[in-house]
Amino acid sequence: MAPESLHHNEATRSVREHIRVVAVIQAQVNDAHAGIPPLWHIVDRLKSCRLLEEIAVATSTSAADDGIVEWCNLQGIAVMRGPTDDTLARYARAAERLDADIIVQVSSDEPFPDPGLVDHLVASLIEQDGDYVVLEDDHAHHGVDVFSRRALDRLMMDAAEDPAARAQVTGYFRLHPDFVKTVQAHSYTPVQAPFALESPDLPRAVPVQIEARPGKASPADLWRRLERDPDLKALAAPVEHKPAKPGSRAGQLALIRCDGGGKYGYGHVKRMVALARALRDREGIGALFALNGSDDAAIPIRRAGFEVAMTQDLQGLVEAHSPDMLLLDGREGPTRAELEKIRRGIAVTAVIDDAHERRLACDYAYYPPVPGALTLDWSMSRTLPRIGWEWSILGLNPATARNHVAGSRPTVLVAMGGSDPHGLTLRMGQALTVLDSVYRIRFVIGTGMKNADTVAQALVALKSNYETIEGAHDLATEYASADVAVCAFGVTAYELAACGVPAIYLGLSEDHVASASAFADAGMGFNLGAADGLSDADIARTVQWLLNKPAVRRQMRKQGLAHLDGEGASRIAADLAAALAAARAPLKTAL
């Protein structure tokens, strides 16, 4: 039970009248136990809390979570949606909409929240005017954390880009105990033994067995029933606190080898960071990067919270870290024979968009349906190729850029890549000077571009309607305001299509031109061909043509949104996690 003071403390009651306390359940279909039955159970348990005014659900904008939204609407439960990979943003939106003073964060991974514990933590936070509360004996909170709106606001202002804040919210408070006012609550007697669920059937099975409808079985009831029933107990496993590998919640590790920097561009890094985030935040698998390239390419990797080794010594990293997965994305890398040797002892190996024969030494290979992928020979190999638009990995969340923001002037966005090794950005500026100044033309100055300051100054000196975008880590906002884009083919082409931006593609190689043809054939953009074979007049004429064709642009937008939904990283992460589980299953059976 909660402390007696909770029921009789008049000061708490008085303050309670002026403080709005809400519970927000973090739930996504791809969470371990976030199906509707466990969610129903969590909500019903929380209804027994004395100090909660409202219970809400925070989920993602992914179509996969539409079922959660529909269920909440039917139940009359407030539901807020936000970015798939940003829990912090979802909680900020929920707190704003619910006008919360104190937020109770509830994890869907723990379907048996203790109402008494929730009330105990809330009361302790209020009485001590704290911002985050922990139990004095440092005991686990069983999937529940309580913090103030002040603490959430400060996270949004000062730590919104931190991986611990974005993925877990309160994880940042634990890592930085002096960030906000952390207070202690007196010890609280927990359930007899902590347990971790291995089956989503457990929250439904146990209440039936003990003749309690979902939501009415307490953790103590559950544990007593498990002790008496070996079949039910097999669905649960004792919680073991194992040392985690870098970025991992489950102790599993993916070693990611990719190229990045001025020589290679930054597309490989962008998409592999997206995949690493999906592995970590959705599947509980940590990631370590082996980066071949320049130091500046390591910045976005470290910013996302991942460790980077600037080395090509994959064998040494494998021996040092014993990864469960090895993922390759780059132009350079091990040969097929070298990879066959390196992969020994690794459960799952995969390549991303790789035509080199090393792909034949991997378990999985992922490609968009471009000509180069469709003509690959897979004979005499055990590799399982996954080819389709659904396997395309983006470097951003397109949901934030799909609502086109119409400006007072039509806008053309020019993006020639993070390093622009061919100097196309300035050339585009010179080519587009013939367009009417009624158009707003914005140029992305990539973070790895040589002489970036000189290029930016030269552009704005060309015409008064020219603007530069410098130092941007995420171009979603810029995509949202663009009517037409001109881009060097690469990861940017995928992002533009997924955001519904009609685009004109310039190829830097024959392979790029061929890949761009797949986009054009799908109706997502216009393939202008190899950049070095085009005249400035060709470029300006094509841009003007597309600006004059609103019906064509609408169709391109429609096709881009239809073909690329932005969930490629999540799909690949789920596919790899399932493969890893299957590979480890025989080992578990043997043990």
C-alpha cells in the first residue's frame, strides 16, 4: 500500500487542487508488448490511481500505430501522435495538449503498473516541490517515472538532441542528476519479485486464471499465480541486469561499417544512423560504427549517441566486441573472401544497396528497386535479397515535412549533396539566374563542402532572390516549403520523394543516372541525366517547365508519398531483429 500520509496529508490535498497530474502511456505497435490487450490492462490499472486527473496515450505517426489511435478513440482516451524516433517530442506535445503540471510516464513494456506506487511517487514530488523523483533505495519503478512540466520544458530547451532524452525522456535525468531538482521518495514495498514479460499473452492469461478481468490483477496477484502455475511462469523471466553494450538496452550489438566524408559523401552515414536508431530505439539492439572516411562524418554519428571507431580493421573490432550483427554500407570494404572469414561467429550479416560480390557472403541484402539491384545475380549464394521501395532508408522522418507549407513566392530548393565534390551548387546558381526573380531559390550548403563560405557568398551575390541554407542537420523543414527541388541523385532524392517534393535529378555517375530513371519511371521526379553532359540552359529550361506544370507536380507528389513511406529503417531493423532471434533460438534450445 501507499504510505498512510498519502491519504491524510492535508498539505498534499491542498496543493493537489492546483496541480494537474496526468499519466501518458508510451505505446507503439513495435514495442515489445504494446498490443491492445496489454494497453487495455495498463489503462484499467491506472484508473485506480488517486492522484491522476487524466490518462492519455502517446504514439507515433506511423500507419502501423493507427490501430492504437482507433482503440483510444473508441475508449474515449486522449491520444497524441508524434515522430516515430522521438519520444521526447511526443511527450512534449502530450503535456501541452493536456495542460499538465506533473507527468507520469508509463512504459507499455510493463503492463502491470502499481497504482499505489504511482500515487506514492506523485505525492513525494509534490511535497518536496521536485522536478524528478526516485525511490531512496534506488529500487526500480516498474515502468513508471514521474517528473514536472518544468523538467520537460528544460529538456526541450537544453537537451532535445540528446539520444537519452529523445529516446527515453527520463533517461537523461538519471544520467545527469543535477540537471533538474531530483528528490527522493521513501522506499516502497514492490511486488515480491521483479519479472520481465516474454509473451504478450501473459497480461490476458493471468487475469483469466485468477478470475479477475483485465486491469484488476495486481503485480502481487500475478506473481503469486506464477509461483503456483509452471505453465504461466514459463511466460515470464526474472529480470537480470546485464551490462549493456554501447547504446543497447538488451545487451545485443550491431557493428556497422560505412563510408563517409568528402570523398564518399554523407548519404551512407545518414541512412545508417537512421538504421542504428531504429535498431536501438525500436528493437533494443545497440550499435557501434566502424567509419571509413573523414572525421567530420563521425559528427552526426556521435550526435545520435553512437560510438565510432575510425578504422577499417573489422576483424579487430569483431574480436574486441563480439557483435551479434555485422552491417555494411559503403563503396569500399572487405572482399567476399575477407568477409567470409570476418563473419564467423556473427549471427546475422547484411549489406545495404551494395553491388559488390561481398554481398554474396551475407545473410541479407536490402535494395530499392533500381536497375542496378534488379539485375544482380544471386546464384550460388545463401543471401536473401530484399528488393523494393519499402526497404529504402531515409536520413530523416518525412512525417514532419509532408504538409507542404505554401509561401508567398514559389520556392526552388537546390541540394547537391553534403560534400558536392563536383562543385554543382555554384553552377546551379549560375544556371538559374535566367529565372524570374519572383521565384525564391534556396541553396543547401553541405556540411562537408569545400570553400563553403566562399560558395555561399558567391551565390547570394548573384541574385537578390537567392538564399543559402547552412549548417542544417535535418532538411525536413526546408523540404516542407519547397515547390520544386533540383538535386544530385543520392539519399536526398529518396528524402525528397518521401516528403512529396517534385524533383529534378542530376546524376554524378552512370549508376546514379540509371537509379534516377527508376524514380522517373515511378513518376516521382524528372531524370535530367548526367550532370557533366548538361548545359546550363538545359537545367534552367527543365526547372521552369516543372514550375509551370502544377498538375505534373501534384502527380509527382502523389507518387512520391505512395512509394516511400519513410519506414524503411524500421522495417529493416525489425527484419534483422527477427533474423537474430531465429539464429539464437537453436542456441537457447541447446542450453
